Amino acid sequence: MTISVGIDIHKATLVAAHEGERATTFPNTAAGITRLIAHVGQPDCIVCEPSGGYERPLLAALHAAGLPVARVQPHRVRAFAVSAGHAAKTDPLDARVLARFGAVMAPRLLATPGPDAAGWQALSTRRAQLRELHAAEQHRAAQVTDPVVRTSLEAVLAVLATQLVTISAQLDARIDAHLAGAHRRALLTSVPGIGATTAQLLVAELPELGQLPAKELASLVGVAPIVHESGPRRQDAHIAGGRPRIRTGLWLPTMTAMRHNPVIRAVADRLRAAGKAHKVIVIACQHKLLTLLNAMIAHDELWAPRPLRP
């Protein structure tokens, strides 16, 4: 029998419940997390949901304690709750539903991060934030005619550009200082289409690369087509969920690979010949590129063109 614990996470509190038991509330502080870890014991699975970053200290502490953790999307848990007849929604009930979800659904456990993974991801996240700010200021600058406002925008853009270079260099230096991270980056950049920035993104934000089956990884990233069929009704498959930053970060590298990577180019040519839409072709090529990268990391191999399956 699977022993599962659900934890409903908030800014100030953590509500934990073993399956079938009453929930207990702890403060979301270092001391509260320590008490919670002692309370949960050694379950087979601890289930929580993303909570705007408030879950990060808890996840770090649970991993440090060697406990198995699954972070599941709220819509999956809500659908599970409704199917089980739980229309109400309270913090203790949410914790119990999460525990039941873990016991019944056996969600995929998070990979245990390495000692430097949290720092890599923090820097990668900050770089993404700076890029978003830079793009927004560039858009405003293109629409402004007032010289004073334009001067202000240009000053901010200069600061953001400097910070982008600095953060990227710091992330590169941290990966360089870690033998496994530097080796993984070297494997990734050996692939036509994958540059240094994309390799940084994958090393920092996709630690599951090389550890999961190809289909599961594609679903995790959000490049696995979802089919909707019912009776005679047929809808086009589409992608959803996943990790948008990884998927977005792979878009331009995939476009490059469609021109310069012989394996990916062959996929694109075959789909064009079949009359597929451009977006469908790019997503299929993303899927194929991710599959190749996953196999390379899993087998610790540099890039080498391989024939496609007939």
C-alpha cells in the first residue's frame, strides 16, 4: 500500500495530511518546515502543487531530507477531486485530496536536484525576467516620440542589456565550475541548431533530460500532441501545458535545425511533402530534436547524424 502525504502550500502556512487522516497546519518558515518533515515521517510520496514560488523552500528541504516529492498541476488535482465527489474546496480538504491523488495516481517524482541546480535555475529565471523587461521596453521605445521619455527608455534598456550579459556570464561560470554541468552543455552544443544560450537553458531548467523516456519528456515540456476524438468527431491534435519557457526557448533553435541539422531537416521535408501546416512541422521537429537530445544525454554521446526509422 502506498503511503502518501499531501501538502497544500500558501505564503504563510503549510497544510499537511496523510491519506485518510486529519490535516495539520505548520507555518511556512524554516522552523515550520523542519516540524513538518518530522511529522510526515517516511512516506512513499509527498504531493504538492506549484504555488507561485512559495513551494521552493519546502521542496529544497524535502529533497535535502531524501524524501520523494511530486509536484502536480492544479487542474489535474481539481479534476481528480471533482471525480471523487469533492465539490468543496478548503485547505485541509485540498491536502487530503493531494494525499489521495498521490496514492491512486502515482505521479512522477521530481528529480533530486544537484547541489548547484537551484542556483542555475535561479539565474536562468532571472535572465528570462530581464529578457521580458527588455522586450517590453523596446516595444515602448518604438512607440514613443517624446524625447524625455525616449531618453528614459534608452537608459533603462542600456541597464537591462548590461544585466543580461552579466547574468548570462554568471550562469556560464557556474556551469563551468561544475564538471557534470559543463559536460552536459558540451554534449548539447555539439548538436547543429543548439547554441550556448539554449544549452544553458536546458542544463539549468530541464534536469530531467536524459532521465525520462522520450514520450514522458515530451509531455513534460509540452510538445506531445494531445488527441481529441469521440465517435465520428475528429479534432486536430494540439499541445498544452508543459514548461513554456523550455518550449519557447527551443522554437528558434528548432527553426535553425530544420535548415542545418540533417536529421531534423529530413523530418521537416517529409512533413512539408505531406502538406502539413508550418506550425505543425515546427512542433514535430521540436519533438524530434528533444528526443535526440534526451538520447544523447542518456547515453553520454556527442552528436552524430543517425538514420531515421523507416
